[in-house]
Amino acid sequence: MAFVNCCALLVNGHECAVIQRDDEIAFKKRLRAELLESSRTISIDNCEGPLGGPLLCQTATQHFIKVRVLGVSKAVLIVNGALLFATGNNLKLCGDILRRPDRPARCLRAKSRISDYRLPAFSVMSAVRGNSENIFSL
């Protein structure tokens, strides 16, 4: 999660809020809400089952997405610029997301042991916060 928060801090100026994928219907609603808010970073946290589905595929690869507003018979065209993260033990992708042209799966490296997540001796978040003027002026 430290890597996700570091990236979000660089993009947003604050740490990344997370959504969870407990069941497919609730996940789609949460993801739609993030897209409607034009979130710049979306973190799907603690994924326990296979991750996939049409809306996630569109979010990972498409610049424009048409999203239905919940409770209303209306669709909104979203300009998608979100940086998408997914975390979890033994993270698995399924379905069409593995065959998308941009191949987001090549960026994901699932680790199966906690020991693979050793943090460096210094705090990356503190370093980014302490040097934000220099980082953002590039």
C-alpha cells in the first residue's frame, strides 16, 4: 500500500482512498462512483477473488467511458484519466482484462509472501512529502 500511496501523493497531493471488491454488483457501483467523481487514482484494496469484468476493463484501457448514474435513467460520458491500482494476496486477473491491447496485467506483480514486501529503511512517503516542491516543479 506504501507504493500506491506514494503514487497517489504525487498525482493528487494526498494519499489514495480505497474501494473494495466484495461482490460484483457492489464493486461496479463503487467503481462507477469513483469514475463519476473523476478520481485521478483508484485503488482496489484487499482483492481476495479474481479481478475482472467489463467495467474494470474499460476503466483500465479506455479514455472515454459512458457510465450510468445510479437511480436515474441517464448515462454520462466520463473522460477517464484514472491511475488504477489493485492490491491483495495472490492477486489474479480474469476474463477480458488479460487480452486488452494495453495489457495492464504486465504491470501487476502479485506477491504471495509477506516477506516480499520489505520496506526500505527510509520512509518513501516522508521523502515525497518533504520534497514536494522540488518534485512538482520538474
